[in-house]
Amino acid sequence: MAGAGAPAGGPGRGRRAAGRVPGSRPAHPVRLPPRARTAPLVPKAESTVPWLRVAAAYAWRLILVGIVVYGVFTVLGRFQLIAVALFLGLVITSILRPLADLLNRFLPRALCVAVALVGSLLLLLALLALVGNAVAGESAKLAGEFGGGIHRIEQWLQRPPFRLSQGKLADLQKQVLAYLSAHRAGLLSSALSGFGRLVELVTGGALAVFSSVFFIHSGENLWRWARDQLLPSEARPVWDRAGQAAWRTFAGYTRGIIIVAATNAVLVGVVLLVLRVPLALPLTLLEFFASFVPLIGSPVALGVATVVALAGRGPLTAVAVLVLIVVIGQLEGHVLHPVVMSWAVRLHPLVVAVSVIAGGIVAGVIGAVVAVPFVSVSWAVLRALRRAPP
């Protein structure tokens, strides 16, 4: 009796039948026809000239990069003394850091920094005192040699191909004296400005030495502090790699250029001593510091040596110094730079030339000195940022 009213097939079938609507079909997936993709609306000029769109995309990016670079150089120009001092501090650090690390095996870190800095300063002062003593000892002899050298130059100018008469040379001397007397006030203001520059130079040197103390002692701690304060945690490994690449490149370039400058100076000093050119030691020191300006520094210093050789020893010695300019230029460009600088970032000579000229236009002599290491470090950072992490 209980099961008389139940549908056939049991209670489960009854529940399935109760949940079904009469006339309905079982559910099944329905596939809609694919939508036709509409092409983006592109202007007719861009569709007919596709490179125009690519060029425009690159153009505005280059404009933004140029604005950023201009802003950076403008800020550095405002704080030129501080920027140059910090740059010199990094140069000092790249030179003295290996010595401090070597001494740190036997001495405390602070004492190692003091020994490296004080020893290098004493060595530099001793070298300058030696140069000054050499100039002072030869001053009387040099006055006579230069007097005779100027007379020989006048005789040389009177012969072919110049054929300048004695009257024209006398007029030239009068014009020089008249110019000096007429522009005496301007020359005096230039001298005072030079004195102000000297004060800035001393201030910048003191700041460079002061900053190098901290760079040599705990440069890694300074970098980690700046990294943790300025960068998010996920970006720190990448910029750590970029910072290490930048420092290796800068230190390698600085040590390499010092080796090149020292080699040039030794070669020039030996030749000048053999030719008995006056002021051989100061001219050697000038060649050493001038070699820090790639491509143009060494020829300028040897040009000064040529003038001194012409005034002190005559035309034949001056010609020999000119030959020296050519030989050392070829040796520096084809042997020293490729061999010594290969373990730093090796740049194409065209890139070096353009960098030096652009740096000279932007910031004078300082820009010419800083340009090549700046380009080298920038290129090393870009390569490190593009490389996939290990």
C-alpha cells in the first residue's frame, strides 16, 4: 500500500523526473561563432610609411633621454666643485684601495687607510719639491739659454720660408707690449680670478681627500646604505650587479690610464734627457698629467716640449721632439691603450674622440678628463642591467 502511489523505477528516478521540465532538452555547451577581429584604425600615412611610426617612437624616447642627460649635467654644473671633488675621491680610492687591502692583512683598517693616504701625499710632495729644486737650480742657465734661443728663433724666421724682416719682428714685439699695457687691468682681473680658482682647487682637493678616507675605509657599507634607502628590495640584486660592474670598470680604467701615463712620461723623460732639452723633469711631469686627457693631452704636452727645445737647443732638437710626438702617439694608440685598457671597458677610438670633444665642449678641461670614464661606466652599467641574472 505504501508503494502504490510511487512512480515506477524507484524513488531516485522519481526525483530526477521531478527536477525535469517537460519539453526541455539536456544541457550541452553551445559554441558561438568566432568574432571577426577588427583591425586597429591606423592613419593612412603610418600604414603607407611604416618606418615613420617606428622613427617617431624612438624619437620621443631619445628626446626624454636627452632631457634627463641635460638635467643631470645642469645639476652637476651647479655643483661642479663638489662633483669634481667626489670624482677625484673615487680616483684616489681606486688607486689606494688595493694598497689598503694589502696592509689590512697585518694592520687595523683605520691605520691602513692613514698609512696609504699619508704615504701617497708625502710621495707627491717629494716629487713636486724635486721638480721645483730642478727648476730653481737651472734658472740662471735657463735664462741665458732662452735668451739665445729667442735670438735663434728670430734668425730662423728671417730665413725662408717665412722671410720676416727685422723691422716686422720689432713691430710684432711692440704690438705685444702695447697689448699687455692696454689690457693690464684685464690681465690683473684674470690673475685675481686665477687666485680664486686656486682657492677652489685647494678646497676641492681637501674635500676629495676627506671623501676618499671614507671610500677606502668602508665604501661597501656606504653603498649598501644608499641601496637600502633608495631602492626597493626586489631591485637591489640587479643594481648590486650594476654597481659592481661600474666600480670594476672605473677602477680598471683609472689604473690603466695611470699605467699609460707613466709609460709615456718615462719615454718622454728619457728622450728629453738624451737630447739635453732644458726643464726635462718638469716637462716629463707635464706629460704624465696631460696623458689623463686621451688623444689630445699628450700631443699638447709634447708641443710645449717642442717650443722649449726650439728655444733652448735649436731647430734640430725641436724636429727630434716632433718625431717623438709621432712615435709616442702611435705607440700609445696602437700598443698601450689596446693592451692595458683591454681589462677595462674597451671603447672604439671614434667613441673616445667624440666623448673627449663633447666633454670639452660641455665642461672644458674637466669635461675632457671625465668624459671617457663616464661613457665607460655608463656602458658597463647598461650591459650589467641587460644581462640576465645567474
